[in-house]
Amino acid sequence: MSGNNGGLALVMSGGGARAAYQVGFLRYLAEKRPDLAIPILTGVSAGGINAAYLAARPERFGEKVERLTKVWAALTPDQVFHVGRGALVRNVVRLGLKLVSGGLIRLSRSHAFLDTTPLGRFLEEMLGSDGGGLPGIGANLRSGKLEAVAITTSSYSTGQSITWIQGEHVTDWERAHRRSRACTLTVAHVMASAALPILFPAVRIDGAWYGDGGIRLTSPFSPAIHLGAERILAISTRYARTFEEADRPAILGYPPPAQIVGVLLNSIFLDLFDADALSLERVNRLIERMPEERRMGMRPVRLLMLRPSRDLGLLANEYEARLPSAFRFMTRGLGTKQTRSNDLLSLLMFQPDYLARLVELGEKDARERSAEIEAFLAE
């Protein structure tokens, strides 16, 4: 039930606060396999935060997941962004003035609706930063506990998807609109990967500006495959609706901004997981039908994807009234009370009670698929 798992990769999608669901799944996994070794870790957006934490901590898998669970359980909105009325009003007014003035008015610190300075400080402590890199990652690489960790960002400067990799014997790759770069990972890389467009400010790395990694990452599983994965355990935060649920309108009347942005962010960050899974399945079938000598170095890659059994946007409605008053006022202005499934709100709801519910749901869903998970890991 334990030991090294060569070729095993853990891939975690984005989703803001929804990434607490991933922690619930990891908690179940840690309970069953406290000494599990996952040599390849990749993540994007909030999933990148979880991946960086697992890569940087020195403890056994079970212990580091328990610590990660406690981190998410204690998380509050003010640890992610400034929630005071003054900070929110200033950012909105500054952006509004730039808009109505045709860009003639230039004000500092008006890059996004929310100021994520608290998140930067929080990640510095959470990931054990030494002011530059994350020493824990280097230590785990040297000890052989880890082969590689990859965090993906989107370059606003060039329009490319950039996957930042720290690992042993890593070979760079380049594809259409996406490429890798070997580096020593820092908090800046993690912050950039989680910078939701418009909502969170972009982050400057090596003279260029980067935002959420899900924007241009058309193949979410590709970093893990390039790093040598033979089996991929993927955790999505996207609920798979039935046809009946999908046909049920989430709003009545004209869609408010919250509904439009929620649909847009889902299509950018979460839908590509499903498309890439389908593509991987097709390629696997083709490879398996080819003789070994004609595969040109290609190999089948096994995939097990976990996803929520409930709509996390719909679930967010139950906790909306408990948000900080100023932030709740602003989001209601965007129309969060007019939609049945609050996908936008679910990304930003870093409420302890909502996060605890997601962790609980992730653990429950994993238990219900325990036989499938065990068979996958035992291969």
C-alpha cells in the first residue's frame, strides 16, 4: 500500500476556492496511503497552490496532506484579498475612472478589482519561502521524493502558456502557444498561476506579466506527460451536469455580469480538462493498436479523473449571506443574487464554512470511488 510509484502524476485544475475540494480527495488518499510517493506534481491556478505545497513540504504524504487540510480549514477571505470597504471602493473607482477617462487618468495600484497582497504574504509563510525560491522543493528533489513539479501561467506579454518546471533531468518542450521553462519556483510563480483575470492583478516575472495559467493551457495534462507520467490522477473542480440539469436555465431574464463571467471562467479553466481527457483516451486507443516498433516513442497514459458529485456553484448560494459585508455588496452588484448556480462566487468564496464543506465533499466522493482508486494506484 505504500512505496514509490514510478510514472505517477497528480494533476490539479484551477477553480479558486473550489480547490478545497481537491484537499478532501487528497485527505482520503492520505488516510489509505500515508506513505504514498507521487513523483510528478502539476497544477494550475489554485490547483498550483496545492501542488506547490505538496512539493515543498518535507513530511510523509499523510502528514503534509493533514497540514494542508488545516491550512484550508483556517483560510478566510481577508487572507486572500483586502475585504474592507475602503480597499474595494478604491479599486473599483480607480478602474472606473480609467475607463470613463479613456485612459487619460493614470492611478497607481488599479490593475484589478481585488488587491491580493494578503495572499502573497500568506503563501510566503505557507510554502516556506526564503525570500527567493522554495527550499523544500529542492530538498525533496535531492532526496528522490520528487522528480518534478510544474506550475503553469499565462503570459499577458506574449500570449503564450508558460509552464515553469523545477525538477531533475528535465527537458524543455515547445508546442503551439505553449512552452516550458526550467526554473527555481518562487511564490511569484504560484501567485501568477492563481491570478484570476481582471479580478486578481497580474504578477511580474523576469520582466514580463503573467496571469492565471488556465487561460491558454489547451492541454492540461500535457505538462505531466512531458515530464514522463505513465499514469495521471487528475482532480477537477467542475461538476458534470446531466443533460436535464444542463438544460435547466440558471437565470431568468437578461444574464447579469456574474453569470456571464462565471460561464466564461468555467470555459477557460475547467472545460478543457474534459476535452483533454477525451483526446487522451483517443490517442491511447490508437497507440494500443499500433505495433511497438511503429509507435515512434509514444506510450499510452492511463488517466483517472475525479470530479465533484455536486454543483459547487449551486452549493455556494448557501453561504453567500456570510461573506464580508463590503465584498458581498460588490458581488451582489454584479448579479450574484440573480443566478441559480453561482460559479463566479464559488471561485472567490474563501469562507471557512464553505471550504470545510468542499473538503468534506471531496473526501466523500473519493470514498465512493475507493475501489477504482485503489485499482488504479495498485497497477
